[in-house]
Amino acid sequence: MSLEIREGNLFTNAPRNAILTHACNAMGVWGRGIAVTFKEMFPQEYLVYQAMCARNGPQAGYGYIINSKVGCIIASKGYGKNVDSPELIVKQTIEAIPDILKALPAGMEIHSPKINAGLFNVSFEHTAAAIEACLNAHDRPVKWVVWDLK
């Protein structure tokens, strides 16, 4: 299945049956960008994310879904000045997406912002190609909608 890109706000336009998914760092910090909105809207999921990061240490390249609400793609070990290179972030995103797809309950959709394109400073075209490759390799069709807040 291919990726669908829509214009609008992820948080107001995604349907109730969607897993809202975003790229995260491995340090347990949702401190800037769209992550702050995730932290404000999903405080319990933020605590789970922090615990997962503490348990897994400073590694990236994995993903998971929290409470059938929030998907976390751990795409960079660090953040800010310590963010991984764009090439490494794309590689780690490719490693993490299958975890999200395997954990996705049947009939649910993934909705996300332009993953990695914000503070991770990765061209969304590279991430979009990675998402599409993972969707095509997955064993069942999954709808993934990217919301572009212009």
C-alpha cells in the first residue's frame, strides 16, 4: 500500500481509529517541535516512552505502539546538537517501521506528521521512500496518512 499525503493538522484531522505516530529520540525527551504536542496530549504515553528509553538505553532503530494511541519510531539516538546524521536516521527509521507495522491492531490506520522532516532535518522524500518500502514489504495492507501542516 502506498503513502497518502494530506494537508492539515494531524491532531484535529486524524480519525479516532488511528495510531498517531512520530519520530522520537532514544533519550526519552519530547521537548521541542511536534513532540511537545504529543507530550501535552498524551502525558501517560509520554511516561511509557520515557520508561522504554530508560530500559533500552541510547539505541535507535526500533518502534512500538503505546496504548493503541501513539506510535514511536526511535529514529535518532540523540536530539538537538546530538542528533544522528540524516543517513543514519533514515536507516534507523527503516529498522523501526516494521515494529510499528507488526504491532498495529487490525483495521487501524497510521497517521503521522512528515516524519524526520522537522528537528531531525531529514528530507521527507527520503523518509517517504523508506515508509513506502516498508509498507510494500509488510504482509498485510496498512493505510498510512501523512499530514502536512502548511
